[in-house]
Amino acid sequence: MDPTDVVSSYTATAAASSTTTLVSDPCTLKSIRYSSSTVTTSPIVINLLDGSTSLGNLLIGGYAYEDTVAISCGFPGLGIRFTDSVVINPDSAINDITCVYQF
């Protein structure tokens, strides 16, 4: 089997306003799933970076939820291609970040 056919996942925790590398190699990101580390009624903004290049923000949420509720964001089609690495920088602390990716 070609290793590029394998879909993998990685789980981490990210502190507010700090960059966290989820995948350190080029890959295609299929989805991100996470939960908030605090009760919040505001959307959580996650800055998505390819290495040090910002690709944009994921604005997820807007309803009251806490760490027992998982939020998921799938990317349509073939996913988002990263040429360097998958890095996030959330504006709020988040727990149990799981990203599904393919090399």
C-alpha cells in the first residue's frame, strides 16, 4: 500500500494565542475537531497557518458550550493542501484537537 493512501489523525491541546503544530510535514488536511477548555458563548476563532503563512480563520461556534461538546469542521472535496506544516493559533484555549490528514 502506498503510504500516501493512508489517512491519519493527531490529537493535541492548544493554549490561547499560541501556535501549535498539528502536522510537521506537507499534507492534505481533511478535518479538525476540538472542544473548548472553558464555557463560552462567543465563537472561537482558529487561525489556520501553512508553516508561518496564514491561510485564514476558522470561525466556529457562537452558542454556549464547554469541553464536553466537540465541534467539528470538515473540509469539502479533497481537503486543504499544506505545503509546509499544519499550524493553528486559536484565540481561546481548546482541548482535544484532532485533525485528520493525508500525506
